[in-house]
Amino acid sequence: MKHILTVDFEEWFCVSNFEKAIGRESWASLESRIEAQTRALLDLFDRRQTHATFFILGWVGERHPALLKEIALRGHELASHGYAHDLVHRLTPEAFREDLERGLRAVEEATGQRCAGYRAPSFSLRRSDTWAWETLAAAGIRYDSSVFPVIHDRYGEPEAPRAPFTVSVGDRAIREFPLSTVRVGGRHLPVAGGGYLRLYPLGVTRWAIRRLEAEGLSAIVYLHPWEVDPEQPIPPAHWLRVWRHRVGMKTLINKLDSLLTTFSFVPFREIL
């Protein structure tokens, strides 16, 4: 069974978890570490003969166009993560349209490719945000992977479907691929990506993917380049936010390597 491998391409200081500790105005002055982080992932993917979908944050992509070209030349799919990592439901419709177009333009100018996929920063796109879906469809987005059917302090729609579904927007349609969950004790347990991939023992993630396979569902594994870099700077944030950001970093690359040897992964374009 084919599962889906994704990378949210953003710097360590772009994360919503640190938005109160690291102001947007300081981004340009902070140490960029994304080239070495991304190449560590690319080299692993090459060794395991696996390709992924990279959701590119436009602000970072503008500053690393050669790296975007390298990602594409090494056979990976490029999709959009917006431009400035603003949560969708905090934006006006016009601001969202501008953010989306800037993000798409950053990828297109670097690689000549127009993105077909989108993932909202911090999974902040909700099914009820009709105006945002209309904007995505108008921009030519064919699929999205933003809806997370869980309870979380920053994102999540616990009542959303766990399986892929179609969002109709006028005479167009966008295919939605919700982030992976398994049913445990009557609730949705988030699995296979980000902090959950770092936090859970490898055996739990393997078990969860097998559970998804039994349901006929592809797992969506997602991670960020900064998650494989435990030497990155530690911002002056609350200890819990720092813990959430750093837990399991030292073992993630080995966990990912094991998953790539156990399961078969492809980018979204092959599922579509």
C-alpha cells in the first residue's frame, strides 16, 4: 500500500509555536539552517529511493531558490505552504489571496512550476472557511492537506472526516487529504507526523500505520527540516513550547529511515 511522505519547508524560527517569542520582524536577522537540514532529508530519501511532497513556505523559498531547484531536480514534488506562515483564519479574504499568490509565485519563479497542492500553516484551514476554498480553487489548487480531525490548542476539527474527501467549489473540486489519525477509545489519536512522530516510540507509529492500512487509508507522514537538527538555537520561549519543539529530535532521522524501509511512500502527485 502506498503512503504519502510530506515535508513542510520552513525555518526553525517560522513556527507558530514560537510566534510570541520570535517576532516576524526579526526573521531576516536570524540564522538560516534550512539548507543543511533539507539536504540531510534529501540524502536519506535518495538512499531509500523515495520521493516526497515539499510544501514550500514562500518567504523561505524566496531566499533559497537554488535549494528549491535542487529539490525539484532530485525528483520531489513542490506544493505551497503559503508565504508568511500566517494562520488562515486570522486573515481577511484579500490578505489570504495575496499570501497564497506570493507563496505560489516564489515557487514558480525559482523552478518554473505552478503548485497543484496546498497545506495551510499549522493546519489552520477549516472546512467552514468557504472563502478560502474558493481562493484556492481560483488559484488552480487541486488538492489540500490541512484538515486535522483532532482536538488541539492551535488547530483541529475533531468532527472532520478521517478519510480523503472532496470539497466542491462552484464548478471545481479540491481533494482534501486529512492528516492521519487512528481511533482509540472513541477519540481520534494523531499519528505519523511532526511532534507526534518525534514523541511516540517507533513501534507505536508502525502500529498506527498498520491500523490505517487495515482501514484502506494511506498514512500521511509530515515533518519539517528543523526537526532533524537538534543543534539549532533555542529561543527564549516558555519551557513547554521549547519542549514541544525539541522533543525527540535526536532520534527522528533514524525513525524516519526505519519507516522508509518498512513502508512504501510516494508524493501526493502519485496518489492523485
